[in-house]
Amino acid sequence: MKRVLSFLAMFRRERRPGDLVFAVAFLVVAVLAAAALPSQARFLGNKEFVSEPGFWPLIGVGMMLLFGGFHLMTTLNAPRLPGRLKEVLLWGRSLEYVAWFAVYVFAVPYLGYLPGTVVFAVVLSARLGFRSRLELGLAALFAVAVVLVFKTGLGVKLPGGAIYQYLPHSLRSTFMVNF
Amino acid sequence: MHVLLQALDLVLSWQVIAALLLGSIGGVIIGAIPGVGPAVAIAVLLPATFSLDPLVGLTLLLGIYGSSMYGGSLPAILINTPGTAVNALTTYDGYPMTQRGEALRALGLAYGASFFGAILSIVLLILLSPVLAKIAPMFGSREIFLAALLGITLVIVAHKGQVAAAGMLAGLGILLNSVGMEPVNFTMRFTFGLNWLTSGLDLIVVVLGLFAISQAFLLMVEPNASPKMDGIKGKMSSAICEVFRYKRVAATGGGFGVLMGMIPGVGEFTAQFFSYTAARRASKDPDLFGNGSPEGLVASESANNAVPAAALIPLLALGIPGEALTAMMLSVFYVHNVVPGPALFQGQLHFVYALYIALLLLNLIVIVFMLGSSNLLIRLIKVPTRFLGMGILILSFVGVYSLRNSSIDCLIAAGFGVFGLILKRLNLPIVPIILGMVLGSIMEVKLRASMAQINGPLDFVNRPISGLLATAIVVIVVVSAHSSIRERLQQKHEKQAPAEAQ
């Protein structure tokens, strides 16, 4: 019975550390969006209100304000859980991987999809703590497999690489198209 | 009969068969790896399917959607960790059975119940299709608008205990959908003068960010984990056949799955809830539920696997997705200029049947695969979670960059990745954002089209289906508000009672 009751609890909201930070930040964004509404969405005045270009942004912002306000109120009413700073710092730690991803995105058009992906996989694996030869080899193998499946096999449009122009003429177009 | 033969002709091409094999077996593997899940896989594969024939692309995605729950039950039963979110309930009875030394029996029952629920659902849908084909044309602009509004309402109220969060995130989805140049009057909305926002935010960029990249970030920032499992010994086929001892439970579960799957915004969790509660009520041994009850396991697995086929009904008949995975599939239809909705049922019923046959075949492939693959899957899923995160990030790049060859799209997706990570850490729902974007777009177009046909607000509800839909919306809002208030008052009363006693 106890387990069935805790199953029912799965359908209820559980408070988490960092709830309040998120609820406040969301409401601030909603207020800023509401303040920007007159300049960022137009009401032309020559058609029904619901057909105005600004009608749906108004609905979206309205829902964000109304429900965001309720969400903040319920969060304020809930017992405070310790670990807020730790949680926010964990969110911040994801920014490191945004930076890794951005470097990969901007490097691929220069390095080419195959070399860029292999380098990214190997370096990121090492950063994540997988530093043995086998682990680095598996990371490189995974990268090659992804390139072979998506670019070579399925022909998904992914960039070649500026570096490929230094390849011999006979190889250049093959690399551009397949790797 | 002629339509069925046409559908069979479509399905029996080597491309569709290959997509079926790849999707169904890939889906089982993806479902079995805790931390990946079908949403991540579908989001990553979505752009790759744009270059495929619509049926091939959809079959691949359906394969992953329909088979992932089979795989998800494996770690749920063996290590108490659900492979996909909808397998959470499986841990309640599956894991205690493993602790009792009945792992093979639990796995067999889970696979058998999943198969039972899925087949029941598909057969019901094939039988229902002619009826749907008759009803679908009765849906004009105002009915589709109201059905989309009903979908948004249900998505919000179905998040019990998180209604405010679901509402604000659905609102965010509606706002995100409106960003860019508005297509009727060509005015800019929330572009802040930035050229790269003129074409708006692509749904797939947002989906990949919120589901796939967020999962990659989450796996990389959290401590590494590698599931440890023991192998399975014994004959799986007899374990699977044991489900027929619980056919009444499985049929009820499948029925709830079909019913809940058809209603936009409700889905697997509610189906499981009803199925599990009904099975417990009818059981001779209700106290075993939550402690390793075979009936509980069958109730949960049959209900969740009946949902994918049923979820196709609002998508195919009305063009309205009920949850995130069908919302992603909608973009495959749009890319190929196949417009789901009443016209699809009238003009391309063979295409609809082909999808159902594909679903039927994929369940057969999966159940055959599961007969001898549990030990292989156990070996495959021992991938360290941080390594998995790196893999998902590399695959996400394929999905985002290939859309428009845009680095900016990748950065936007990464931004949504951080937002998705925060939502996941806070246990807040992501689905309302996606449905807000998809249903917001449908509501905008259909409301505008409806305005040309009506003279006053009452004209909106003067047709039987629109009247029914409007009444349903009002009833759902009122009942939901009433039950929330009653629950709050009860909680307040429970808190006050001990204080007064003191």
C-alpha cells in the first residue's frame, strides 16, 4: 500500500533546490516580454482583435505572467530546501559544455566534419575523464561511425572543410562529399 | 480491402522494411540505455529523415517510439532504473520480482504485456479507421482550433501538481512560436531588430535543444555512472507466454492506453495510472501491488505500449499532436507536404493503413528480437553516462546543423539545452513548451481562418462537434479547478487537525 501511495506521489510536484531562483527569473523574463510587447508586436487596428499580429504573442506573454505568478506564489509557500547555491552552480557548469559545443560548431567548417568530429570526441572524452588509449580509441571510432552513417551513408548536409582544399585533387571532391 | 492491399504494397518495399528493422531494434537499444530515451533519439534523427520518403522516415521514427518502451523495461526490472520515463512504474513490481529471483519471469511478463497492449491498440485502430474517416471531414477550421485549444488545456491540467508550471511553459511555447516575421501582414514579432530571428525559431532546433542537448549536458555535469547487471538464464518464450494468464489485466491496460493515447496531452502516465488502479482493485492479492505483483507489471506495461498507436489518431485525423514525440513527427509530414488532417483520411487512407501495418510489423520484429537479446542488451547498455553525454552532443550537432547549415541555430539549440537542463533538474515539464509551439501555430492559423466564416462568438459553437469540444474545454477547466481547490482545502484541514488536537 505504501508503494502504491508513493506511486500516486509521482503525479505531484516535488520541490527541488533552486526552484525559487527559477520561478523569479521566469517571472522577470515574462515581465520584460510584457514590457517589450508594444514595440515587438503590432496591433494594426484594421481587423478583428484575434486576427491581429500581436494577438498570439499577447496570449503567450499573458499566460507566462499569469501562470508564472501562480508558480512563484506556490514556490514561495513551499518549505525552503537547502542546496540552492550548489544547484545554481551546477546549472552554471553546463556553460562549459556550451563553450565546447560552440568551439566544435565553429571549427567544423574549417577542419572538416570528419577531422573536426574525431578531434572533438577525443578531446571531450579526455576532459570527461576517459583518458586510457582504449577509451580515446573508442571515442574516435564513435566519431568515425557517426560521420560514416550520417554524412557518407544518409547524405545529410554537413559542411566539408576549408582544410580539404589542401588535399590532392583526386581526393578533394571525395572528402568534400563524403567526410 | 483494396485500400489494405495498397497499404501493404507501400509497406513491403525494402526501404520501409529496412527502416522498420533499424527503428525497432535501434529503439529497443535506445530505450534500454537509461539517460537516452526515444525523445532524444527521435530529435537527433528527425532532420536525417527529411531526405527520406515520408513513409520510410515516419516508419523509422515510429519504430523508435513504439519499441523503446520494450527496451526501457529491462533496466527498470533488473536494476530499478527505468530506461525511459514511462517505465518508472515498471520498477515498482519488476524490481522486487528480480530481488525474489524472478528476473526472467518479470522480463517475459513485461515484454508479453507490451506486445499484448500494442497489438490490441493497433487492431482497434484499424477497425476504427473507417469510422474516423467518416468523422474527420466534420472537422473544419473552428473544430480544429477548438481541438488544439482542448489539447493545450489538457496538457496544462494533466500536469497534476504542476499546473502553474505547465501553463507558464505552454505560454512560453506560444510566444516562441510567434517569434519572427508574421506570414499574413508581414510584421515582425519579438525579433528585436535581429536579422537571424526574422525566419523565427525552428521547432526542431528548440526540440533538439530541450530534449537532446539538455540530456547531453545533464549527463556530463553529473557524476559518472555505469549500470551493472547480471545476465539472464532461462527460456524467454515461456516467460512471455505467461502474460496470457493475465489477459484480462492486459486487455484492460491496453484499453486504457488506447483511450488515453487518443486524447491530446494525456498519454502514457495517465493510462498507466488508471490501468494500475483498476488492476489493483480487481486483484485477489492487492497488497502485493508495489512489492512484485505480476498483475501490476502487466497493467503498467500493457497500458504504456498501447499509447503510441493511439497517439497517431489525433495526429493523422486532425493534424494535432498529443505529446512531444508526435509533435516531432508532425514536422516530417510538413517537410514532405503531406498535411495530416481530415483530407489525409479521405484521400490517402492507404497511407494511414500503411503506418498501422508498419506498427504491427515493428511489434512483431521487437518481440522476436527480445526472445534472445536480453543478455546482448545487458552488455550494450553498460556505457558510462558521461561518455553517453559526449555521444549525444555529437549526434545533436548533426541534427541541428543539417537543418539550415547555421551555426546560429546550433548556439540557439545550446541555449535551449541549458534551459532544458534546468527544467529537468527542477523536475519541471518540457512537453508544454513543445506543444505550446506546435498547437500555438495551429490555433493561430485556424482561428484566423474561422473568423472569415463566423459573424459572432456563438457561431463558433453552433455545430455539433465544435459545441462538444467547447463544452469539453469548459468542463475540464471547471472540474480541474474544483478538484484542485478541494485538494488544497483537504490538505489545509489535515494540517490544522493535528494542531487543534495538541
